[in-house]
Amino acid sequence: MTLLICAAITLLTLMYVFYLPSKLYLGPGKTRAAFLRERKDAVYENLRDLNFEYNAGKLPDSDYQSLKASLEDEAATFLAEIDRLEKARLEKNSVLTQRRTRA
């Protein structure tokens, strides 16, 4: 009897922990541009932290310069990619608008 109760409790516990409802809300989907904006914000925050650490005297000048250049290059890459995606989106919208006006 005790074994049966323990098995039932174990089974119910496992069902409670691992049960997945049939309809899951996963949240809004992320676009490539949204992901790049988040990364850009993170890089900017890292640059602010780096400047703070340097001004506090915790970093030598050589390390500061190399880290700053690396973060700035990374930010420039993200900005260029965001700009490219924005231009492509605007071109696509203008083509769709032109098609609608012709029809």
C-alpha cells in the first residue's frame, strides 16, 4: 500500500514538473534589427563601464585603448548592419507603395 502511494505521489510530482500545456505563449518574435539594437545597447553600456573604470584608475592606458577600439569597432559593425536592414525595409515599403498606387 505504501509503495502504491509513493508511486502515485512520484507520478503526480513528475507530471506537475514536466507537464507542458498545449498552448504556450512564447512572446513576440525578435527581428534581426531588434537583436542588433539590443547588442548595440550592450556595447554602449560596456563602453560607459570601460570609461568609468579607466577614469577610476583601474585600467592601464594600453588596455583601455585596445578595449575601447575593440568595442567601438563592434558598435560600428552593429550600426552598419542596422542601417543596412533599415534601408532594405524602406526600399521594400516604397516598392509595395508604388505597386498599390499603380493598381
